[in-house]
Amino acid sequence: MIASTDPPPGRPGHVPRRIHLAAHFPGVNNTTVWTDPRSGSQIDFASFQHLARTAERGKFDFFFLAEGLRLRELKGRIHDLDVVGRPEALTVLAALAAVTERLGLAGTVNATFNEPYELARRLATVDHLSDGRAAWNVVTTSDAFTGENFRRGGYLDRADRYTRAAEFVRLARELWDSWQPDAIAANPEPGVFVRPDGIGTIDHQGRHFTIAGQFTLPRSPQGHPVIIQAGDSDEGREFAAATADVVFSRHGTLDEGRAFYADVKGRLARHGREPDDLKIMPAATFALGDTEEEAAENAAEIRRHQVSPQTAIAYLEQVWGRDMSAYDPEGPLPDIEPDTDGEVSQGRVRLDDRLAIAAKWRALAEERRLSIRELVIEVTGRQSFVGTPETVAGRIDAFVQAAAADGFILVPHLTPGGLDDFVDRVVPILQERGVFRAEYTGTTLRDHLGLAVPGAAA
Amino acid sequence: MTGAPLHLAVALDAAGWHPAAWRDPVARPRELFTAGYWAKLVGEAERGLIDFVTIEDALGLQSSRPDGPDGRLDLVRGRFDAVLLAARLAPLTSAIGLVPTATTTHTEPFHVAIGIATLDHVSGGRAGWRAQVSARASDAAHFGRRTFPEVTPETIGEHQGHIAGLLAEAADAVEVARRLWDSWEDDAEIRDVATGRFVDRDRLHYIDFTGSRFSVKGPSITPRPPQGQPVVTALAHARPAQEFAAGSADVVYVTPHDREQARSVVAELRSLPRAGEPLKIFADLVVFLDGDTGRAVERRTRLDELDGAEFASDAAVFAGTAEDLADLLLDWAQTGIQGYRLRPGVVPHDLKGITRGLTSALRRRGVFRDAYEADTLRGLLGLPRPAGRHRRASTS
């Protein structure tokens, strides 16, 4: 079922593009503010339930959980300044399926440290248990650091990451397709549970996987759980165009968004796909206020929480590649140059070209007379949308109408109440504009995203 | 209660443990792959004040052969991932323990450990794990990482080394899980605004496990579960598996067929090396329960006719009344059996026979609870919450 597109009020003849929204559970980086008194548990099920139910109240497309399979380290020790600790993603999603009815449930699961048969089974299980609401954000890891927690062990060559992911997803889909839609007869007389030829056989020999046998689950309600992919590189874009249903991208300017959107959507035809077969949803943060001034103040206050004095120093150390703990975070940037060979962080994205970054920062700090902490606040992660509910709704809508995105994956800064204001104040405005659903029109995540059920049209 | 309390678990699998159970008029075979089906079963078990349910699982299709598919179309085929099914049931229940099966053979010990820890978090401390090995060559072919010999009844004697290796690996997997569960001390999360620290990293510990099949560095990514250590359980028919259970599990399921076998299996288990809390010994029985014995036997016979074979099980099979079953369970309990994991022949019929008939009969005999006395699975089983292996080091 495809979501209906009612014409918007007051604009006869013009059907605006519909916005898709997802809710990212606050993660284990400094976007998540834990020093605020309203910050709740990052692990109690009640927190997951609150955020998911809030998203469902707001008629969001899906709820999103990230993953990280090793605690991050800085200077050879566990990084202790940000939120640490999270659950196994699919297990939480299965539990959330019991306390939500329509909301899509998306989990990030690593294709490097899982095997296709087992993961395809787990994803199909979530799809069955949620009546068709499961999604898988496919990520790959190449580092030996994370590999130390796994049988498979260390290193996957970077060049092999996408070939492994592509073969993994192809194989998962083969497994999901291996039971005929009507494989189960469950007919007590004359005693036919499985129809003849109802369960197909897999015999796969590929570069990364060799698998033979039969799958253990009937075809799930969505046929294939929704595939999400994040990745900005050319390879990542090509993988998304060939494979994904949703791209989880980085948020940038309107022009950057339009260029990315046109590029990725332009690749679809080569894979025999239509532009609407893939939704592009950048991550976005936000800060709201009754007035623009109040919103700006709230945004600045959130940034100060996100960049504590200790976090500012830790951030500097990642660029400088050395211990900077002797410097005053409220004081000026030190004169020393980065150690280009030093590596202080593990388990997080590396910063390239440190000397250039350091030079740029130094110029900015001198020009604006910024302390270390003020500088880090300035150069990292400003909120994507800051303003009154009206202006935030307007800018989100503008991005979608300008074909810079199909919607956004919102990343609240607070657990579990960080989405409350957005749902209470921004969503109704989007609904009034006729660009966001007032009610769910379907039951599965594919329905919400306007994606066809695989194989159903053929 | 007047006597030593008996613990009761129910083993859930498809439409029940008789192969033809799905063809019984009370069965709902078309609902097997819906959450609602399982919610009704576990709800019934919780109304009956059962200690916990187990959920069967495997990394391959059910088969009547020891290894490989049997091609039979007249039997239930297909299963959910049991850990995820248990998680789906957790918010719908509030007191009953949830003990899914998870295989140790082809899975990543890290993933299993955080999955069970997460089940404990989402259930508020009601998680267990039935750890199971997968010896089948056909299951190994689903992963393509190892080649196993095909196990047949005729050649099983030649595969003792293979089985022993899998059990040693299972012991390593449980050890990794236990170390990961303890790798966060209970008070590791400090949220100290003054120093900007969310956790005290001195209360997070690498586990540095190295075994013959895998190494795991740790710490866990998941904070310590509410129970500290979720309850680990294992089925053991004979020696190498009994050693695994005695060395690694909190609860073992055994399969005596009479009182004498119960006595000897208890004695054997108690003679095995064991550290920490004594092992809880549960006996498995398949049960067909009715108001009179004749009807129960007749029902079982009718199912046998549908299946075309007399029902056989690794566990003892009881067909009769709840009163007679209660007497049998109390009799075996004299040998040191502390609880029973009952496998209903047909659900929901025999499940209700347990939750309504048997529990009442046991209550009249003063050996079964009137209400849940604890809100964690450890609490129900009378197992203390472990302080954690690193606890003393950091507080002294």
C-alpha cells in the first residue's frame, strides 16, 4: 500500500512532496547531553519506550538505534566523558514491537561481525513480531580494534567492506525469499503443514560467504525488511543506489543536500530503480524556542552541555594527537603543533589532515578571541535547525520541497524526553501544511515510506 | 507452603511437543508465526505462577533425522529467533522468567551475551539463557566456516570427540558471557558533572578471554544486567553435557524416566566439580493431562495415529491426571530433584493442565506458591544476586 497524497489546502493542482521523519535514540557521543537534570537512563526500557511512543504519537516513519561493538577509547583508556553503554539493538526493537503498533523499528547491525544466516533470521523475526515494521541499517567495520571482541577477529580490508556488505545483503534477501509466500498450509486434514516445494534451498558460493541449506522462517510481512545505509563515499553512494531503501546521510547546506540528493537519485536508473524507490534522510538536530532569540539561547545552552571543559580538551587531543590535559579549556589555544603520527582515539571516526585543521582553528580562535572550549563549541556540531516551531517546520519543509532530502532522522539531545517538544509543536505545523501524515495510512514500514513489497509487483 | 517448594517451568515449542500436536482441534497452527500466539501462551503460564518458560530454538529447520532435513511436510517447520521472541514477550508480562535457547556453536559469544543482558534489562531482571550446542553438519553449512561430520544414530559413538569439543566451546561461551556481564560494576555509571565523567572507567573491566575457538577483549557495551548474572540453563542427558552444566550453568534439565534414574542422575551431578552456588536440578517430562487417565492416554494415542508412530521422547512421558502427576513430581523430589520443566504435549490444552490443574494439586500439597514472591528470575529460583567479580577489588 502506498501512502495517499491528498492535495494540500489552498494550493489546488500542486501536490507537495511528503516529508518522512525518524527518531534516533540518543547515542554515545557528545550530542547526547547527560548533565541536564532532565536526562534519564540510557539503558532502562522505559526510556526506549518513551521515545518510541513519542515518535509514534508524532506519526513518525521509524525509530532508529545505532550500534557500537566496542567501548570507545582515548589515549588508550575507555572514553568516559560521553554516555557509555547501550543495549543489543534488535533485542530492544523486539521489545518495542510490543508497546508500539505502527512505528517502524530500525536497528544498526554490523555486517562485518555477523553471519548472514543468523542475522537474516533475526531480522525476519523482528519483522514477523512487529507485523512488518523492521529495518536494518547496514554498517561495516574494518578496524581490528572492534574485531578483538569477535570470533571473526580483526581486520577487514577497507576495499572489502562494501563487497562483503553487498554479498551479505544479497544473501539475506535470498534467504528471505526462500520460503514461498504460501509455504505454510497448516492444514490438519490431511496433515499438510508445509506445501510441497514451499521451502526453497539455498546454495551460495561467493567471495565472502559459502552457505547451503534451508532458512528457518516463513517469508516475513514486508518480504524484505527495509534496508538503510549510511555512507558518503562514492562507493557508499553506489552501494546505496544498488541496494538500499533509505540513505541515512549527513546534513549540510541546502545546496549540498540538493547535490547529494541529485547524485544518489541519479544513480538509481542504472540499477533499474525509480527515484522514489530510495528515500534520502539526513540526520538532523534541533533546538526550539518561543522566539528566535530564545531558540538561539537554548541552542547555545545545549552546546555548552555538549562540550564540557573536559570534552573540549579531549576533542583537541584528537586533532593534536597528543596529551593536552595540562591546558586550561577556558584559556587560549596552545602554540604547539599537532603530532601527525599520534593516535589518541579508537572506535570513532578519524580526523584527516590534522595540520590543516589546526591551522584553520588557530586562525578562527585568534580572529574571534575564542577559548579552547569556545572554539570547540564553534567548530563542532551546531544544531541543524534552530528556531520557533514555525521556522523549524518551514525550514524542514523547504529542504524537502527543494529536493535536498525526503525527510530527516532527528537526533534529540536528551533521553528520553528530547523529542516531546518537536512532536507537540513542530509536527502539527507540518501536518497543517499538508506535508506530513496526520494519521498512519498503512501498517508496515514499507507502507509509511511508500516502498513496494519486493516481488509483489512482479 | 508446607513442604520444600517445587519450581515449575514450561517448555514452549510450536504447538506442543507431540509431532502431531498442531493437528489437534485445540491447536492454532496458522497463528504460530504471530506474536499474539506466544503472548497468549506466556500469559497463561504467568497466570499459573510458573517460574519460567523456555523457548526452543536452533540454527536449522526442525527434523526427525539427527542431521539434515527430513523432507516431511506433515510436521511444523520454522521457528523465530528465541531471544527476540522472549524480548517481544517481556513487556507483556511482569513476573515470569523468560529463558530463550541460544546456540553457542556458530554464534558470536559477544552478541549472545549482550542479547541476554538486554533481555534482562527489558524484562526488569527476568532473563535466562538455555545454552545449547549445534552438532549438525547441516547447521554448520548455514555458516560455511566449519565442516562438521554428519551425525547419525549409527555413528554417534564415533563423534564423541566432536561433541566434547562443542561442549568445551559452549563452556567458553558461557564464561565469556559471565565475564562480560560482570565487566561493568553495578555503580560504573557515575554522571559526575564536576569532573565531566559519565562513567568511572576504573569500574569497567576488560575480560581478556582467550580460548581455542575465540578471544574476546571486552568490556561489554551493555551495562550490568539487573540480575547481575542472568540465569544460565542447560539440558544434559549424559556425561560430557553434565560436566558442562555442572561447570557452567545455574540450572540443569535432566531426563530420568523413573525415580531410580532420578536418584542416580542427582547423585552423578552432585559428584561433579562445581564452584559457587549449588546447581539447581530440574527434571524434564512431556505431559498429557486430562480429568481422567483414560482420556489422556486416548488423546496421546490419537495423536500417535495421526503421526503414524508411537511418540518417543528423550524425557519421560506422562499421560494422566494432574493429581497423579503431582504425586509423581513429589515422589521424584525426594531424590533431590528441585524443579520440573514440563513439556506440554499439546498447547494450549496441556499448558492449561499444568497452569490450572497441576499447580492447584501441588498447592493443595503445600509445595507451590500462591503468588509470585519475587520480581526477578533469580528471586523466584532462590538464587542470590551475585555481587560481581570485580566488586571487592574496587571497594577495598
